[in-house]
Amino acid sequence: MNRAEPLVDETLLALASQLAGKAGLGKARALSRLAGGKNNQVFRVETEASRPLVLKRYFTDPRDPRDRLRAEWEFLQHAWSRGIRAIPEPLARDAAAHAGLYSFVEGRKLLPNELKPAHIDAAIDFVLAVNVPPRASLAPASEACFTLAEHIATVERRVARLATLDPDAPQLGEAQSFVSTRLLPAWNAVESRLTIDACAAGLSMNEPIGADDRCLSPSDFGFHNALVDERGRVTFLDFEYAGCDDPAKLASDFFCQPEIPVPLVLHATFISRMAEGFKLDEKGQARCRMLLDAYRIKWTCIILNDFLPLGAARRAFADAGAWSARCAAQLAKAEAHLAGLSP
């Protein structure tokens, strides 16, 4: 986590002190804003105990009912209680203030060209460790899907949202053209192919996967939400969308997140290890393979969130950076990401 300039905010400092006291770590002495949070505000907290901590304030909006604090807190508590240490320790929370206090993790983000098979192994090991029985009964993950029809509906909703972009968004015309001439035709083709592939594999579009075939998913899982320390150890972060989900969605999201792309040549290995750990049958593995392009469409839509009214509000809460520059960069990313669809 990167340091930022010291922050003078008495209300936030009082909140940090309250949570640090609840965790038995004394009072907070100073705060500094940490870079990188796209949906939340994240601060480094210096304490009387000389132990740096992290204060995280979660974005809330009436248009988005997800309880990010609860999802992250319960996932971390479950993982920490199982002896998993490749995560921050959950220390204290204040539901009314939408805030949580966590241990500070030393490290830096990987660059895309630094990604090695050992990092992928660490990610798989983490997912499998979280799912060793008995698993916690967590609520469904954000946008959890348990039928193929639900997967399609989730992507469809993302695509449909882009029909009404923020009229004040920079590069509005370019974004509208990209959505209508490239994204929509691509989605129609992917959806049609998915329906054909499901029929060929003997999969029903509306039959839910069984409880034993579901997993605890970190959600939004990838190396964009990870730090590596000087010894090469990986710590995974940001579980505000975590919960019970379809392993096929976990795997597809992992390979489709665009910030630090995971090479697709490792997809089969990832599925093989997940199949062994989760005891996925042939149909479960087929779901993992056939949903990949659908989730590439979904992530293309996510990249364009800055063009949506709610997306702009969430980014403004987390980081008051230049909207115009962000929109231009995200549109270029969306074009590149869509180009990665299977031929």
C-alpha cells in the first residue's frame, strides 16, 4: 500500500481512534490517504501502539444497496479464523459509519509483465484454502449466479445500463458509438454461441447448480487487488463483493479483469486445479470454459462504468481525479478488452 500526504480530518481521526480502541490498539495519532481505492476511501492510520493500520470507508448510495462492509468483514473473518494469512486481519468495524479497520499490509502492486506462474499458484491456493470444509454460510456474492440464465441476465443488465450514459460524460459520442457498433453486436454473438454450447454439453439454462457445487468467492478477484512484498509473498485485498457463488464466475472474473491480465494459456490449469479442489464434474468444468467470453463482455461494461451516473458518483467519492482523463483512458481499455474475445 502506498503512502500519501498526511490528512487532517478530526472526524476521521476520531473514527479511527474509536475503532483502534475497540481493537485494543490505543488511539490513532495521524491519517494519510492511500492511493488506489476505486470505490472507497482508504487511509493509513498511525497509532499509539506504533502499529500502522488501515481505515476503510465504504461507498454507499441509495441506488446501490450492497453492504460492502459486511461482505468484506464476514469473508475476512472466515478466512482469518481458518488460519489464512494472505489477507489483512479484520480488527474492528462501525456499521453505522460504513467503516472497517484492518491490519496494514506492506507491499506493492505487481506490474503486468511481472506476473509469474507462482503468483497464479498463490491465487489458486488461496481460493482452495478459503473453501476447505466446513465453509462459512456467507450471503450470495455481488451479482452471484447459480444458473446459466442468471449469468446471461447479469451480463445483459450490464450491457443495458450502457444505453443510458451520463449526458455530461466526456467523450460521450465516442462511448455511445462503441456501445452500439461494437459492444452490442459482440454480446449478441457471444450469447448465441453460449446457448449452442450449453445445449451441446447437456446443460440446462435454468437448472441451478447444487449447494455442494457452489463456492465461497473473493469476487472481483485478481492481481489488481493484491500486493507482493519484498520476499515475493502475495497478499489479497478488497473483498467487498465476496460471498457464495458459482466457481465458473470466480474463474471467469479472474481471467477477465483487465488491470493485470492473467494469461489465458493458464486458464485450463486453473480450471483443472479448481475442479480437483471443488470436485467439479464435467458439466461444472464445461461451465467454466463456456462462460469466459460472456464475462469478457461483462468486464468491458465494467470498464465503462465511469460513463454511468452512479459510476461517476462512486469514483468521485473514492478519488476526485480528472473525469475527462479517466473516461478517455477507460474507453481505450474497453476497446482493447473487447478485442480479446475468442474468434
